[in-house]
Amino acid sequence: MKNSPSPFDANTPAATALKVEDAAVIKVNRDTMSTLILAMTAGMFIGLAFVFYVVATAGGSVLPYGLNKLIGGLCFSLGLMLVVVLGGELFTSTVLTITARASKRVTTKALMRNWGLVYLGNFIGAMLLVGLMIASKHYEGAHGLLGLGYMKTAVAKLHHTFLQAFALGIMCNIMVCLAVWMAYAGKTVTDKLLAVVLPVAMFVAAGFEHCIANMFLIPMGIFTKQVATSEFWANAGIDPSQFADLTWSQFILHNLIPVTLGNIVGGAIFVGLTYWFVYRRPALAKAQNDNQV
């Protein structure tokens, strides 16, 4: 008698958890230069997604608030699509490698080294893109509307309390890591792309905070403020003093630190360790008991 077909047309939840863990072991053990380069590409991919977001929502104030945010969120999903399909190393999803540590397949030292390399590479990639976008004077597009979009979006992210930014970081990376986890469940490129779109669109539309996206957006806003000419401000009809909070210290203390911590908690604990506990812990315990028999 043939076995009945699986009700799943993708990897089962248990198989997906194992796949995530196996991939985590590979990621943690990858050589330094490969990790750094893949992290740099991921930082640029996420930055490009924010460029898409700013262009798509420019002048969108005439639309209902939710619709404009949804459009921006759908466009921003391009970033994670590129990371998932092309194999970039993105810090916010890299925290899922904690599953391999929970199963004792990698050391804490190796895990922390990997997280640090990916974070650094993401920052370098994001800043390279900032340099290219500033050199291209992209901020002058649409009669300065794009530059205002970068700055207004950036400055809004600097007005959270530490707790707010931390909580928004948790919520963001729950959605990002759920998207990546579902992508691991898919067996085709189409599966993976469809898995990514709505969770990413949701976190962007809801205003949750992503540390790597902010590594591009907020420095882009800072540099735009610094290089914008008096003609730019005159044409925009904006007093530059309203962007006085766009500084490096504000960025690091009021956004990057709490958001990064929140992203770690949201991805590593609320997603990674949660599904490890449900699907991998029993399997490991069973394997250990079988070996003792």
C-alpha cells in the first residue's frame, strides 16, 4: 500500500526547522571574506529597497495614509527578495543562526564572530550605496522631493524613546525572520519570493524598525542635509533647521542601538528559538535517547 501524499506542497515545519539549522551551520563556518562580501551586498540590497520606497511614495501624501504605506512596503520587499534569492548575508536574518548554537553545532564564539562580521559588512554596503546616491545627486530628483523624502523619513525615526525603538525593532524582525523562515519552506524561487512579500510589506507599512535599512536611510538623510544647496532648500520651500536632529549621535543613540537590540530579540528569540524549541528540541532528545538504548 502506498503512503498517502503529504498535505504539504512545501517543506514541513519540522523539515524547515532542520533546513534553517543546517544553513546556519554553513553560514557560521563560511570564510571571513566571503561572509563580508555577501554582507556588503545585502546591505546594498536593503538600501536599494529603501530607494525604491522613497521614489514610489514621493508625493504620496495625496493618497490615503495606509495605501501610500502599503505601496512603499511592497516596493521595499525587493530588498529581502534579493537577499534570499542571491544568498546575501543580512544581520536581521543572520540571528536565526542561534538555532545551530541551541543544537550545539556551533560555538558561541563562532556565532558572535559571524554576527559581528555580517553587521559590519551590512554597514559598509549601506554606506557605499549612500556614497553612490549622494554622488549621483539622487536627492535632487522630482525637484527635491526625493531628498525631502529621505530626510523626513529619517528624522521621524529619531523621535522614538529607547523603549519604543526597541519594541519596534522586535516587531520588525519577527516579520523579517518569519518571511525568511517561510522562504526556507519553499522549494522554488517563486515560493520564496511570495513568502517574502507580505511580511516585509507589513512591517514597513506599520512603521517597524529595521537596523540595516536604517544604516542606509538615516545616513542618506544626514548627508543630503549636509550637501543640499541653498537653491535646493529654496525650491523645496523648507527651512533646513527642521532637520537639526539628523546627526550621527542621534542616529546611533536614539535609533541604531535600541533597534539593533530589538531586532536580535525579535529574530533570535521570538522566531529562531521558538521554532527550535517546538521542532528541533524533541528531535534532538529522541536521537539522544535512541543512542542510549
